[in-house]
Amino acid sequence: MDAKLKNAYIAEVQYQTKMLNHLKKWLRNLIIFSSISLVLVLFGASIHPFMQILGVVLMIVSILACVLVGLGYKNGRNNICKIIDNIK
């Protein structure tokens, strides 16, 4: 493998690692968001009945988003491993 191609692979691994770190942050924020939604589900009815319904909807959306972001993270990590195996 020539040096130019190897440097391109290394740059791609660095870029994808940076993007995976962004996905980690999004996943963390979505988990926090789902926790806040859980609080709305549990205690929202004491404020207003609509708050409990809002909490359920937000929790469903945040859990689906967590699944999608987690899937993207898993696939991205697998992609990085494939690129690293290709470099060797």
C-alpha cells in the first residue's frame, strides 16, 4: 500500500472517530432527555394531565432516537475497524 493511500485511510479514521464522539454526545443528551420525560410521566399529572401525555410522547421519541443514534454509533465503529484492518 502506498503512503498516499495509507495517509488517506488514516485521515478518514480520524474524521470518523471525531464523528463517533459527536454521536456519543448526542446519545448522552438523548438519554438525559428520556430521563426528563420519565419525570414528566411520573409527576406530570400533578401539574396538568397534558404534561403526562407530553412526557409519554417525548419518551417514545427520545427512545427511538436513542436506538437510531446507537445503531449509527455501532455501524460507525464497525466501519472504523474495517478501515483499520484494511490498512494492515
